[in-house]
Amino acid sequence: MTEKLLTPDAVAKMLEVSPATVRIWLRNGTLRGLKVGAGRLWRISEGSVEEFLYRDQNLKPENNNNRAGE
């Protein structure tokens, strides 16, 4: 199955941060993405976003039963 690729703007909306912040994370490797279109446009897989969100929590998305604040 092919994963959907997201734009930095779409990821920014999902995470409630600015597109500039997403691009900084992409450039410094905090968030994994692909450069397409002569290397000028970023695309981020849904899996990379999930990995980014859960990396520091040692949780997998399907086992996320004990999120803080809930």
C-alpha cells in the first residue's frame, strides 16, 4: 500500500505549527521528508509524521492509550 504524501503546509495544520517550523524540522532532520520537483518541494509521508509524534514517547500509534492530559 502506498502512503499518502503531505505538504509542509498540511503537516503544519495537523500539528498546529507554522509551515516555516515544519521546513526547519525537515532541513535539520527532526522530521523526515522527501525533496521533489527539482529538489525544491518537500513532501512528508504520513508514517514520518507518526514517527515524529511518537518518537520521544516510546509509544506506537495503535497503543496510545495513556496520552498526557486525557
